[in-house]
Amino acid sequence: MADPRFYTRKSPLALAELLKVCGLSADEAHGEIQDVAAPENAGANDLVFIENAKYAEAVNASAAGFVLAKPELAGAIKNKIVIATPTPQLHFIAAIHLLYPAAQQPNLDDAKNISPRAAIGKNCNIHPTAVIGAGAEIGDHTVIGPHAVIGPGVKLGAHNDIGAGVTISHTITADHVRVLPGARIGQDGFGFVTNAQGQHIRMPQLGRVMIGAQTEIGANVAIDRGALADTAVGGNVIIDNLVQIAHNVVIGDGAILVSQSGVAGSSKIGKYAVLAAQAGVADHLDIGDFAQIGAQAGIMRDVDAKARIMGSPGQPVREYFRQVSMLAKLSKGTKTSS
């Protein structure tokens, strides 16, 4: 369920209404949809979608009562109300808009920089140019720098240090979190679906960013909020400048992400793992605890705990240097003619 601090849900949604809006039909047209969800978080009255056969087992194992599925996958879904459609995600987006109308993301609607509906803790130091939205909670002894924007509903722990020009929305932080100038936390994830007319349809992002204690986030870092689940950054994490963390990423305690590294959506970075400068991790991957990813490495498959990886595509360090050495020897032995 989307956090009511940030999102206002209009429910229930009659299945018949969704079918009418989408121009679809189902074997069973009765029932009410309470919410949209990922399969692992779905309840008995929630709607999920499936476009790939590899997720059929997860959908069947979920508690979801309603499933949007491609026609060729509909028969694989058991004991649920199945709505067959060639474009499940597009119709899932339609359901989100019906359940979460446009007012789900309230603007900063107060004339004053600090909303009278914000809760400010003891001994805070807030610059006069900072903006704090309605329903935000600022923990004791927190510092907020010039031109920082703390969005509606955001909850900052005690002893946070928020730098100049930082923008934070849809986020909850623990204590002693430091955010350097220019960081953007909790913005929309990169979620689009292209329809038959070539239009890019945005997938509404209904998750949050959760940040653990003693974590430092560098200048101009971007951390997207989750789509349906949360983006989660553990405690004692160090994130260098200019790092990109996509929606639904989970970063374990003590991890280090060095400048210009990037993690694509739904990947998991293990505890005390290290991503060196400009390393890139593809989506839906698991990087094991204490793994070390070298500079400019391109990770396209899961990485075991304590592994040391270099190169693009990424490979074990010894194998990488063996190949570099072999290429150097081959190049020295190659004669060129003018």
C-alpha cells in the first residue's frame, strides 16, 4: 500500500469500472480492487500485472486477487480473477490513475516558506530561503541549508544535515543523515511504457525512498523513489558525488558507491559492497555482500559475495588481467604494413 503521507488513494475501484475504462472484459466482472501492488506485496483485493512468463510463479504464489495478463499467459494464472490484455502494464497504469488521482502529489501550497502544517523539531537551524512543505516532519537538531526544498510529508530524522539546493520528496530518513548540496532524492523513477502509437506513457511512481542512519549522500546525487515498493538505502552507506540510484534499488548497510557509478532499477547492492568510479549495474541484479566492482566495470549478471570484478562486461579480476596481458602480447607480435 502506498504511504498515505505522500499519496491519497481513492478506493475501492470497481472491477467493472476498470474494464469499462480500458475497454476490456473478464470471465468475472464483479469485485472491487483496493490497491495496485507488486506480486510480493499484494493483498487479496489488490491488482498486479504480468507480461513475462518467468514471473508466473511469483504471481500465482502471491495473495493478489486480480491480475492483468497477456492472453498467452492468462491460462497459467490460477485462482485469481484474470483480465486478459495485450498491454497489461498500460492498463495497470490506467488503474493507478483511477485509484490515485492527480492530487496524489500535493504542491507546496502555503504562502510561507515553512508550512504551518509542518512539524519542526527542537534546536533546528533552517535557512530563511529553505522551503518545507505541509505535513513534513523535521527531527531535532537538523540543519537545512539555503534554497533546500523539503516536500510535503517528508520525514527527516534528528541531526540530519541537508545542504544548499537539495530537493527531497517522498522520503523518510533516519538520524545523522548528511546530504551534500544539489542532491535530488525521491523524484520520479525512470518508468515509461511505449504504446502502439509510439507515445511514452509514464508509470506513476507510488513508492518512497528510505535512508538509514549515519548515511552520507554526495553532491548532485540522484536517488529515485520506488515504483510500487521502496528504494532503500541502508545505514552507514557512503555515496559519492554524481551517483545515480534508480527506483526500487536496495543498498545494504555500509556499502560505498563512488563518483559517477550507477545502479539500474530493482537491483540489490549487498552490505559493504563497493562500486568504484563509473561502474554500472544493470537492472534486476544482485551484487553480493563485500563484493568489489572496479572502475568503469559494466555488470550484466549477478555477482557473488566477496567477488572482485573488473571490465565490461564484468568478470573476475584475475581473468580480466589475464585477458589484458594476452591482448598486449598479441598486439606486440602483430606486424603492420604501410
